[in-house]
Amino acid sequence: MSKKHFFLTALISVSAIVSTSCGQPKAKTGDTSESTKATTAAVQAEASPTEPTDTVMNKENENPLYEIHTSMGTITVMLYRETPLHLANFENLVKRNYYDGILFHRVIPGFMIQVGDPLTKDASRVNEYGTGGPGYTIPAEIKSEFTHKKGALAAARRGDAANPKRESSGSQFYIVQDAQGCSHLDGQYTIFGETVDGFDVIDKIAAVPTNQRDLPQREIKIVSINKVE
């Protein structure tokens, strides 16, 4: 069975009893046992009282840009306001510096690169990589207009059997490296943004040698994420 086929049936798990993006089993852990809802309100821009009304409206309607600074370079992504729950959650985690120091724990060339598990900050928990998160899920915001094109930013989630509502992980996400390799996932995962710069960095990360569990043989981490003002 190919990695890609196995990935489809149990993609990018954050459950303690299901596998991560390639469907390999993970040890049981309590890190993601809670299933609470993320905030239901999208973050709205705060305007100065002296700003013209039309300027304020434009800022509120803009899709925000974020720079993901990795140990191999910077990837700039644009988040979609059409997926407000995922946008608000990502912005909240960035404000908390949640992603700083987290490793890319699943890398499959010709497919995608995955990150966002806080357990990867602790090397002693390597056998649990892929099962961690903030302790909640996000309701699905699957939009037909957003597809798994190169550079697409999509939320990880448990497989359909354990997660029929297709709710997203509270923190894990993947970035598409090859659209052809991920096209069969369209309509099944929430895509909440896209890459606008740094495609070469995605390719470099995807080219790093990995072990049998698709973990890079050398650490590749998010150094920091900042909003582009």
C-alpha cells in the first residue's frame, strides 16, 4: 500500500489512538482528549478613530499575511477570511507564540509538509509526535472553492471513522508541496490559506531525508511566526 493511499484513510491524526498523516500508529496520550470548540468569532481589525471609514473597511476585508520563519527559510502565507474560525484560531496561537520551536514532524516529498504538534518540543516524546495539540478541535470550514494547490495551507484532522464531522486539529496543519499528490483530498479537509512566497522553502523542506515514519532526520523547526502589517 502506498503512503499516499494510507494517508487518505488516516490523515494527519491528532488523536491519541489514530495515526498521523501517513497512517502509522501512535502511542496513547491524553494531550488531545478534550474536544472543545475554538472561538466562533473571527478576529477583526481595530482601527484608529482618526482613520477614514473606507480605510477601516478595507483593512477588515483584507486577507491577512503571516511570515512563517523556519530554520530553512521563510514561507509567507495568506489566510482566508472565508474560514473565520480557523483564521481566528491561527491568529490567537501566533499571538501566544505557540508555534515557536515546533518541529516539522511529517514530511513526504511529492505530497506535503506537516507541523504544529507541541509534543515535538520534547525529544523524549518522539514516539508520540503527531498526537499533540492544544486540547480542542475546530469545526470544519470546508469550501469547494479552495483546493489542494501547491502551497495550500490546510488543517490536519483525525480520520472520518473517528471524526465524521471532519473537525480540524486545534494546531496542526500541513502545506501542500505537490498539488497532484494531494488533489484527492479536495473537499475533505479545511483549507484556510495559501502560500504567496517561499515556495522554494517548501521544496527544500520536502527534500530533507526522513526516516521510516516520515520524520526528518535533522530537525526542521518553526522559529517564529509574525503577522505582516
